[in-house]
Amino acid sequence: MARFELKLPKMGESVAEATITNWLKQVGDKIEADEAVLEIATDKVDSEVPSEVSGVLVEQLFQVNDLVQVGQTIAIIETEGGAVTESVVANEVPEEVVAIEKAIEVAKETVLAPVDFTESDKFLSPLVKNIAKEEGISIAELQTISGTGKEGRITKADILEYIKNRGNQPKVTATPSLMVDTIAPVATPVAAKAAPVSVNGGDEIVEMDRMRKLISGYMVASVQTSAHVQSFIEVDVTNIVKWRDKVKSAFEKREGEKLTFTPIFMEAVAKALKDFPGMNISVDGDFIIKKKNINLGMAAALPNGNLIVPVIKNADQLNLVGMAKAVNDLGNRAKAGKLKPDDTQGGTYTVTNVGTFGSVFGTPIINQPQVGILALGAIRKVPAVIETPEGDFIGIRQKMFLSHSYDHRVVDGALGGSFVKRVAEYLEAFDVNRDF
């Protein structure tokens, strides 16, 4: 018998750790090759870790809620054969990447002088830091928490338990609160909140799931971080509707993919971003980062009501067929819960389709640290003035609204308005005779 070390695989360049959320196999269970052994969660997406071999699970090296680094051994599987086998973690996080990430964090701390994390002699995971920041917990308070994780690390359960009983804790001399987004205001410590109570016995109290809590935190942080302002423009998409109706059957027959409106709109957005690179940036404190690649995030609603934003990498390099395949692939895997952590990383601009639910337009919240997000409204038949050489007439046209939210700290109205106008121009100039 041989012992195989199951290690946490690399999940994308910007993902260096994950939290174990559930063991699907217990000690003594038989495991087939490629069968999922456990579930993990990053700050963006949940995923499964499969076994590379068949065998029997003989040891679990971590417990639920433990934080694991990429490349760490998380379980031992006993296999048939005489040699000891170890999993190989391909493309482990390069030292240069780690160094860059550390440098970025140091730069963030320098810009607005947040707390020096070295003041704490305890390892603090990103998840714990986020929770501490949102609850206004100082480093001095964190030092008083007894960690139950490996080597005394503070786990998610530890800090949530502390927050629950915080009102009964002795007062600690506070140091500045933890800050992850350096431009977000520091939360003020508050007393522990009492659980809501049903007055008539008919209400149901349901705790937010993990993803909803994360979304809630992201949305509040974005509003507190960016100065949101909106521009709206109405677009005549009659030609696009007619063209899609004409070619969608042939498209599906040839490509094996359904042709929705989304890839057509994404194509126009990618072109407009090339024309206005000032929208393809991010903000880090007092610094503007100009992005080389155009990576479009597409907000997708999940069956459970939560939201996730998978990313189409290098969207400006895709033709319409490639864009349709990317949109369908990410959308289908999002609904099936099969997205990988890297699928949600690296976005430079986001598009959300509020028209799917019948909304005419919306005021979407920026996906940090990006500086803009475009909402696509519902396509409607409306009476409109049609200009011809013989004069103006009233006719029925297919129209929709584009709603552009942008960060007024770095994007002025001229740029924000010109960008959404250019998207509209590309859509209205759509060639009805084009091939797909």
C-alpha cells in the first residue's frame, strides 16, 4: 500500500489560500480518481477538490473552517502499489507574485497609514481581517482572542464567537481598526446585536449564507469607497434584434451554441473600452492602475438568489462566436456551481443585464476596485421618430436603456458619458448584413 498526499491545488494567480467548508469524504471512505473529497471556499467562489488517485481516505489534516495555503497537504489517501506517491501542485505561486502582492499591501498601508499588521503576533487570514474590519475590531482586541486553529490561529468560528459575546468582553484599549480596502472608512465598534424576535410567531428568521454575507460586505464597501454617479442613454437596437432573429437558428446549428443578446453587447463594450482606456482602470489609494488587458466581468444571478461575476479574459480579442461561447460557458458553469476561483479574478470592467428581470434601467454598484459598471435594460417596442429624406415619421422601434455607473473620484462626466455614448453608437451602427 502507498500513501498519496492530497494537496490544495493552485486556483489562479491571485488565489493563495482557501478555507475548508465541508469534508465530502470521511476517514475510511473509498475514493475514486477524480471524485471530490472536500469543498473549499475563497473570497470569491466555492469549489471542490478532487482526488487524483483511487484509494481509501486515511487521514484528514485540517478541519472545517481551517485556512489552507496552496500546496499544503490536506489529506492522506492510501492507494494500491508499493511506492509512496505525492500529488504535484502545478504552477505553485511564484515567489515574484508573492513579493508583488506583499509590495502592493505595503503600498496600500503607506498611502493612508492603516494599521501595521506586524503589530499582531498572530497569523491573520484575509477572511479574519475582513470580518475584523467590518466589525471594527482592533488589533488589541484580536490579541485577546484564543485561536482554536492550527498553531493557535484565529479561525472564522473564533472571531464570530467573539463578536457574538463582544458586549460581555472587558474593554480593550483600541488601536486603529484593521483596513483591507485602504480607502474604506474604519467601522466604529458597536455592541453585539440582539437576534431579531418574531412578534406574531409567523415570521421566519434565516441567517445569511456565506456568499450573501460576502456580497453584503462588498456592496457596502463599494458605496463607501467610490463616489457613484450615473449616466443614462437610450439606444435603438432594432437592427440587432432583426439580425439575431434571422441568424440565431443557423448560429446554433453551426456552432452548437445559443446566440443571446449578451455577447453582442459585450462586443460593443470591449470596443468602447479600447476607445476609452480611461474606463479600463482601477484605483489603489491615491494611485491609478491602467489595465493592459480588457477583462469583462458579467454579473450572473445564481439559482439561490446570490450573485457572482465571472470574467471573460481578453474580451477585445474575441470575435462574436468566441464571445458567445465564453458567455454561455461562464453562465452555465455559474448556475451549476462549477466556476473555478480564477474564473472570477482579474476583471477590469463589469456588465450586468438588469433587463433579464424586466427592469428598464438600473443604477448598479461598482465592482471594486474597478471604476465602472454598465447595466443593460430590457429591450422594448416603443413608438419613435424615424428620420428619412422625405421627412420624419412615427414608427415602432426596439429600444433599450444603458445605465452607466462610474467612480467620480477618477472618472468625470465627460469620460463617463462619452464612453456609454460610444457603446450606444456601436450598437446602433450594427451591420445587419454581417456574418457571425
